[in-house]
Amino acid sequence: MNIYPDAYFEKVEDINIEFLNKNKIKALLLDVDNTLVDYTKQMTESVIKWIKELKGQGVKLYILSNTNDKQKIENIVKKIDIPYQHFAMKPLKRGFKKAQKKLGEKSENIAIVGDQIFTDIIGGKRCNMYTILVEPINKKDFWYTAWKRPIENNIKKQIRLKQTIMK
């Protein structure tokens, strides 16, 4: 299985409409923890602005999160007004396929954006979606993520040898 993302950015705000158009991406599935919000569940104004700009340019957005804390996701969605699915069980296909159906787009026109290879990237690859890896917002992780980071960091070193971080 291919575990390498199709693209690699430092942060979500670096993904722009030109990049999406170039890659025929019409919709983004967005991870939450350490992708849109930090460990303390805070979303920056720059992330909110980025979301509003993409929505204004016609990009469909959908939150796809593994968290089982529905209230946490609803608090985030209030700020950005996009549909969501919590407890998506990434990298299993079910959550990705459900989001794809709701978005009404072909898999090749959807990109998953997340900070984890073993959930976001592998799940997206399994569903033939474009995959975009971003650096985690914080170094601090939940225990169930922290053990995977050293493995992911080794993979990222290999990616950096193949390509530079896109800006």
C-alpha cells in the first residue's frame, strides 16, 4: 500500500485555489485535531479565513474526524459552517465513502487533508482520493496518536528527500 501523500504542506493555509484547480480538486475532506485545531481545541483566525476564502471560491468542504466527541466538532462547525462527520473511523473506507456521497463528487476530485499518515493518508489512498499531508499544529499529541509520530516522522524525512515542502 502506498503510504506517501500526493502533496505535503506545512499548514492548511498554504493550500490555495490554484493548487486545487491544477489538481482538479473540487472538494476537501478536513481532519480536525492538529490539522484545523490545536491540542486545546482552538482554531486560529487564519484557518477560519482560509476556510471562508475556499468556500467563497466554490470549493466544497467537509469535516471528517475520528473524534467521538460530537460536541467538540459542533463547537468547531459553528465557527465555519460546514458539514461534518465525527467518529469516522479513518482509515476505514466507510467514513470517506459517506462523505463522498454527501459531497456528490468523484473520488478523484476529492482531497483529504490531515496531519496523520496512518489515518488520513492511508484512508484517502484506499478510496482513490487525492491526499494532502500537513504538519501537526502542535508537537503535543493525544496518547493514541503520539506513539505513531516517530514512524510518521521517518516517512516524512523520505518525503522531504523527494520533494520540498510546498508553499
